[in-house]
Amino acid sequence: MADADVIVVGSGFGGAVAACRLAQAGAKVIVLERGREWNVQDFPREPTDEWLFDPLAPVKRHGWFDLRMFPNMSVIQGAGVGGGSLVYANISVEAKRDTFAAGWPSGITYDTLAPHYAEVGRMMEVQRVPAGQWPERTKLLHDAAKAAGWQNRFRSLELAVRFDPNWNYALQDAHNPAKSVAGTNIHGVSQGTCVHLGECDLGCPVNARNTLDLNYLAVAKQKGAKILPLHIVRSVAATAQGYEIRAEEITGGKLEARTFTSKLVVVACGSLGSTELLLRSRAAGSLQNLSARLGEAWSSNGDFLTPAIHPFRDVQPGRGPTITAAIDLLDGEYMSKAIFVEDGGLPDIARDALERAQGDPNANDLLKRTTATLMPVLASIDIVRRVMPWFAQARDAADGRLSLKNGQLWLDWDIAASEETMNAVAAVHRKLAMLTEGLALTPLPWTIGRDLITPHPLGGCNMGSSAATGVVDAAGEVFGHPNLFVADGAIVPKAIGLNPSRTIAALAEHIATGIVTRV
């Protein structure tokens, strides 16, 4: 007898949605998550805390962030129950209608996803930062848009965050966690309200972020889904009855082998994770009919960050939700490139780390030189308060390729086809900073080495109309392997140029509607 009707691998924006809908439909669901189940009390904060998840040494290091470094591209991901929602900036924005005009199978259009976009918004209780609570960064972005003649392109964004309409910056001791108002969300889960602590990506100390463990996964558990943290799935094998999942559980200071069986499997461990799992399964001979397109069409979604010093403004990047608003240039208004400019936050923890490193005798030479150079300047003019982290996403060429090299996941990333787009992003950041009396500091890794970092990896198991053009079809089902689905950022076949979480969740809602008819 199978262990479950459906096994979901991963608990991010794809896996959480699938687990919720299938459990609601009465299916016996098991969710396997490689990371731990986090709570407010054990969020990492100190240098000695569990910050990193190391796929090569998961027993020793199974922390908050999974950072993968490849030539010219680094990828940062979440690790834990809730997946990417644990570490993202809460933005819940729909992709533009023209995103789906080309490059997608005919079954996926904006109109197809529209009801699912709405449902994701409802489930995650999205709302905009109240007008009386705009952080200084939001005001700066608005001023920059107006100065550039783009005021009609500025918009406050929907966030998966709970706000207290009575809170504001003028309150005495406004950022004291005690000012957060306790309440219950629509799913019956206790949360607080935002007091603009600026620690979204590190875990909200007052639980104001509507992360997936507090909505979709909470509902899945209420309906009987079993969520197993610290289970690393190693391969998926087709059997006569369905599928066999081979995993290892982190327990008792070691890895112990586990096997699970089910009729249906939903792979949802992110662009890198899902692609790697299918690559390894093919290499092991357990999934032999996978498309030759596996690993292709990988995208960084055009992510780019440019810090700028604004000496005449008290930006306070450590206050407010990490991202709050955007200047929408996705129609090619600037240099004929599709760009979505946003404000960015910088947690106060980053400055604290520099200060600690200054006096740390064990710090490496580069860090010592950096802190010795920067800290006197920071102390003299309190420069961190005046830094605006200009962020943006863009539509890059989506021509990266994931593969296995010497037994490890490898990314071939050639900037050639995307370089003009990324240069345009850097240029628009310089323009907006200059128009608001700021000095943009285009990152040296880009200027010197054309190196980038992304928290929004997409592709690798892209949707297509056939196995010749994709790995999964418009229903998320893997070509050549019935009842095996992928439902996460890996199936997105091109850069969408803005925060992808709502699109990933909407796609998972769409995929789940088809799966429920089979269980």
C-alpha cells in the first residue's frame, strides 16, 4: 500500500499551494521539506546562529539561507518549512499581461491565471503599505519617479504583510515590538502587525509577514497533510504503481535513508532544487523519459541591486518592509529594456555585522581592510542611514543552463545576451539616484567581473507545448512520466521582470485544479 496519494517535494510557493489544495480535496498528502520548521524564537540573528544551509554538509549546516555560487552568478534561496516565503521581501504582484504573449504553451495566458492570482491574494491577505506609514525609501522612490517624469509609472505594491492602520512613525518608540498588535488571520493562525523593523528577509520578530507556514501550509495541516521537515529528497523513481521517493532524514546528528511511495508526485523544490532532482533521477536511470530540455532556459529574472548614497536625505534603509513600491518600466520606456525598479531595504543587522567584524581578531584580511576603511566613514557621517539600496528586476535572456558536473549541480551562465539589459538597469539606477541628489555605487562585481546574484531563479523545467520545447506541459505534468508534476519557479520558461512569487503560486493553483481530478 502506498504511503500517500500524493507526495509533495518542497514547501515553497508551489509546494504549499499544491499540498493545500490536494489535502482540501481529501487526498492523503505528505510534504517532504529539506529545511527545518522555523519559529520566531529561533530565527538566526547572531554570527554563530544557523545562517546557512549547506547541501554538501546538511547535518552540520541546515540553516536559513542556501547560497549557491557559480561562475558569474550566485543564487540565494530559503531553506525551511515555507520555502522562499521565509526569505523573500513579501511582494505579491501579478505578471504583466504581455508576459504570456510568447514563450508559454497556449494553455497558459494571463486570463487563465487571473482567478488564481486573485485567490493567492486572498489566501495571503495581501495589502499595500498604508499611506500614513510610507518609509523614507518609498518617499524617495516616489520623488525619483516624479523627477524623471515617470510619476504615472510609480505604484505602491501589494505585500503579504499585516498592518495596523493606527500605527505610524510619529508614535513614541514606534519600532518597539510591543507596538505590534496580536490577532488571528483568516486561517485561524496567530500573527502580529508590522512595526517596520526592516528584518523581512531574516524572519519577522513580530510575525507580521504572511509566510506560507501561516496560510497555505496551515490549511494543509488542518486538512490532514503531513509535513516532514529535514527530509532531503535524493531521487524520484517510476514504478508500476506510481513513484518511489528516496530521501534522507537529518536526525540524531546523521542522515538516515527513507523511502516513500505514492501514485502522484509534485516536485516543488525551486528552480535549482527541482531541476537538480530530475537531473539526478535521470542520471540514476529512475526517470528515463525526461525531455532533453531539462536544465535549459534558466533565468536570474534580471535581478540587480545598486546602493546609492543620498547625503541630504535620512533614508533609514533599516526601517519599513524590505520592498514597498516600484517604477514600472516594463514596456521598454527606458533604453528599450523591460525594467521594474524598486526600493530595497538594508537590515540594521548588516551594519552590526560590520561593527563586530572591525574588532574580530579572526576576521579575514579582506574583511579587516574593508571595515578599517569603511567604519571611520560610517561613524563620522552615519552613512548607512543615508544609503538607498536601489533594486530592480528585468527581462534577461533566460539562456542559462543547469547540469550535473562532477556529481554537483552546475550553472552555465553567459552574460552576453543579457548584458545590455543589465547595463540599462545600472544606468536607470544612476539616473534616479542623481535626480534625487544621490550618488549611485554600481557594484564592483558587476563593473569588473560581470558577476550577479539573484534571489529569484526561474526555469530549468520549463513549460512547453511538447517535449521538444519543454519539460512539463501546461498542466505542469512531466512529459514522458504521467502523474509526475513540477509546480514551482522551475517551470517558468522566461524572465517575467518582476517579483515572481504570486505567478508561481498562481501557476500552482492552476496545476492543482487538474491534479485533484486524479486523486
